[in-house]
Amino acid sequence: MALIPNPNELVRNQIPFISVIDGDWSMSEAGDEDSDQLFLDNAYDGVLPGSYALIETRDGGTVERLVMPIKAVQIRPRTAYGLSAKTTQLTFNDDWRDPQSNDMELIRRSLVYTQSEPLKLAEQPIEQDIGFQDPDPDSTGKRIELGELYPGLEAGRWMVVSGERNDIPGTSGVIANELVMLSSVEQGFDDTLPGDKTLSTLVFANSLAYAYKRDTVKIYGNVVKATHGETRREVLGSGDGAKALQTFMLKQPPLTYVSAANPAGVDSMLKVYVNDVQWHETDALAGLASTERKFITKTDDDGKDTIIFGNGRDGARLPTGIENIKAEYRNGIGKPGNVKAGQISLLTSRPLGVKEVINPLPANGGADKESRDQARKNAPLAVKALDRLVSVQDYEDFARTFAGIGKARAAELSDGRRQLVHVTIAGADDIPIDKNADLYRNLRQALLDFGDPLQIIRLEVRELMLIVLEARIRILPDYLWEPVVTQVRAALLDAFNFERRELGQDVLLSEVLSIMQAVRGVAYVDVDVLRGIPEKIVDAVHAGERRLLTPGEIADLIGQPLRDKNGNKIKEPVARIPVNVADTEEGVIRPAQLAHLTPDVPSTLILNQIT
């Protein structure tokens, strides 16, 4: 060090001299400045061994950066270069500078970045939709790669794929769910991607029916089958061996029936135990042996179920005992069981390990019991085929009397390669029928079991045709418009509802006029528009498929003039709306249609007054 006159004139009188460095410090003067070590300017608790340090050295406009793994870290006091303070000593595995250099400027020009944190490598986003119609077994229509490894998935498991559809042009926000069978599970990684981890890939038995936006897709793996009904257990009463044809009534009707692949289409959920031995239900007691432990059930008009046992000649009598007749059954049946998707969220009891429950798919196939009119209509059909399907009409009659089916129509068609029997069905009261539902599967199996085993069967659900009607009405003098038009509307909706129309039944202008004209107070009617809008059309994207019309397309068809296949305008109203039976359209077999009026779309039934 050296003393020189203070160059600052303002304080020179108080401080005449100042000290200056006589030359620069040398690294060797510190005594501990090794080339594999580095001392930071303060104590830093966050610097850990095993982390990394980035040493940035600047020399004019040149910047050099060096990443060094930290071997050891020590926070300690240090005295060097005329200063004493706490420092953080970093020790590296290798030299970070030239061991022969003593240039102090190297340290002054160096900036150290520490407290490194590991960052996960971001995965490349996949923008391709999930699922599309493609027969290629390696297509995404059958395969979905998951984001993690999921052990325990086995082939044969049912799964539900849910998401927003992305295959409807001009339409968004349509959520779809479909039931799929898991064919196999593959575990592996892509060796061409650095750091790729082992993932699970689901392979389905069939391609997905729709294309989904990838970021909206959910896959439900814990899928179990559920049917309508609550389990009941009760004591029916006491047996008396001296009585023939003993009867007992179930206390909590209605009795639950589930779909089955038999001629009736249902199986009862009733089990009866006599002295803790199960007796079995049969169709009739007549012809049974005197020792056969069987019973029959009857349902009255109020929906109450009665159990009837044998008389000792046709079926066994009940043994004498005290409260020895017990029943186990489920009650609850009908259309209320057709709940919407997501409607079930609570369990009456929670099994161990179950956190929550949801039904991603809507329930379907639930039908109310037959009315008297329906029973009268179906009774003759049930004895026509006698559970032996030979003719095309036999297939139609059998399907029509199957529980849960409201309408059926069979036809012999060709798919271009072979002849087949095509059966179009509609649910009772037009309940929804899904191709994965028990009702659909059991009916198809029953047609195969009771028909020709070599006969090709194709079973499809009906397509609806929306009737569009616009008319002007002149009422008689002294009648009020509102009551008359209300009766006309009710008469039309009643005449063209699901129950009164048949599959493939055309709509006639004369029929419409007669219904309206028959209402009291109507002088005459002038029909301006009468047309039908199909529910589905041939899919231009997926070959061999038919797709639903979008709400926008339906609205356009309602508002546009009626045109023929060549685009020529048709004068309205037409004398007849042709309603298709099952046939081939543009190389695709389409099911039979059912035309109806619906109050759900007000713009399809417009009635105005002629003044």
C-alpha cells in the first residue's frame, strides 16, 4: 500500500492523504484459492452438494459459460485480500480455471449462478383427435396411449370413453360417451424419444364410433353393470300342506324384471325359499309332476304380484311350517329407470374402497308394463311363430312381442354379398335403445337362438322422420279461435304420435285434412306445407355409415323450399310423404322410418287463422 495526496479539494484539509493499492492482489496470497474451488461473496444456505453451478466469465464483449457439478459446499468465515466475512465455499470435481493462472481479474469478471432446480422435459403436445372410423388395427380408432403406466388392466374389461365430438362439421360442444371392450393392454416406451417413460396403451376390440377432441377425453375403467330395482327380503307367510294352490302377495310391488335372451324377453328377479330351499318359477302349473318345487306368478291391474304354488297333482304343495315361506326380490321397473347420463351420483350403501359413482352413459331399455290394448295386440302374435322362426314374418312377430319392444318390421335384403333378414325395432313408448344395451343384445341373441342358425340377422333401431305441417284454418261463426286451434293441435299430435303410427307408414295429405276437419268449429282447412325431415342421412365422411342431422341442418330444411333429388322445387303441399321401409340407400342399408309429429319442436306445427 502507498500514501498519496488527497485529490479531493473539498476534504483535503481534513484528510490530506489517502491510501491506494500498490499493485494488485495475487490469488496465491490468499493461500486457499485452488483451481477446483470457488468462494462466493456471501453465505448461501440454498446451495446444495449435487446441484450445479453456472460460471459466467466476461472478457470485453466475449462471454464464456461453464456448467460445473458441485461436489461439496461449506459455509465458513474467511479472511483474504484484506477482508474478513462469511463465504460459501464450492468444491468441484474438476478445475474451473487454469491452475497456473494467478490473475485476480478472472475472479472479478466471473458471475456464479447457483441453487439449480431440476426441470422436467416438456412433452411434445399431440393434437390429433382420438378415435375415427378406420379398419386399420394400428389406427387411433382402436388404440389410445395413456399418459402413465396403469398396471392391473386386463383384456375383456368394459370401459367407457367420454369426450367432446370433433367429427360434426360446424357443430361444437356435443358430448358423447361410448362403451368399449378392452381387447389387450400394451406396456412400453418409444426408444426414439430421449427420456420417454413406460406407458400403457389400450387396444379396443372395435374402433371408436366417433372422433373426440383429445384434451376433453376421459376414460372410465371401473365400469360395472347396473340395472333398475331395489333388493327386498321378506317373509311371505306359513305353508299349509292341507291347502292346495296356496297364494301369497308380494308386499312391495312392482316386481323387477330384467332383459333376457328368451322368447318373453325378460327374467324375473324373484327368488322364493321354502324351508330355506329354493323353489323355481315356471310359466304354468299344468303338466308338472306332483313333487316339482315350482310356482307361478300373476300380476293384477294394480301391478301387485301374487305367487301361486301347486296343488299336489300339478306341482308340489307347500310343506306345513311357521313363516317358512320367504322371498327375495327387487322392486322398481319401467321408464323411470331410463336415467340421463350423469344423473346417478349417490349410492344407498358404499362398498369398501368406493369413493364416488357416476353413470357416464344414459340408462336405456326400461319399459312400463303392457297396457290392455298392447296386450290384446300382441297376444295373437305370440302364438304365430311358437318360438320357431322360419319366415321373415316370424322374425317380425317374435321381435314385436319381445319385452321392451314397441314396434318391429322385418324385411329380406341384400348387403351386396349375401341375403339377410333385416329387423327394424322401436322401443316401447319409443324408449331409447342402444346397441350395447341388454335389450338390444338379448333380442339379437334370441333371434339367433330360436331362428335358423345359418340365417344372417341384422338388427337396427328405427329412424325417426319429423313431420312438418303448416296450415291455415277458417273457423265457423260464433266459435273462439283459441279453443278450436288447441283441439286441432291436440288431435294432430294424437293421430301422429308414436303409438298410432307404424314403421314405414306413409303420411297422407287426405289423412291430415280429415283429422283437422273433424274438429268441431272448423269450417275448412288450407294446408300450405306438408313435408318430412329424416333423422339421419348417409355420412359423407365415414363410408357405410349414417349420421344424425345437426340442429342447424334441421332448421335449414324446415325453412327452405321443398326440392326433389335433382334440386328442382316441388309444389307444396305434397299429397303423400313417403316413409321408408328398410332398404338400401347409396350402398348403405338403412332401417325403416317412423314419421311423427312432436310438440318438442314448435316450428314443425304451425296453425294460423283465416280471417
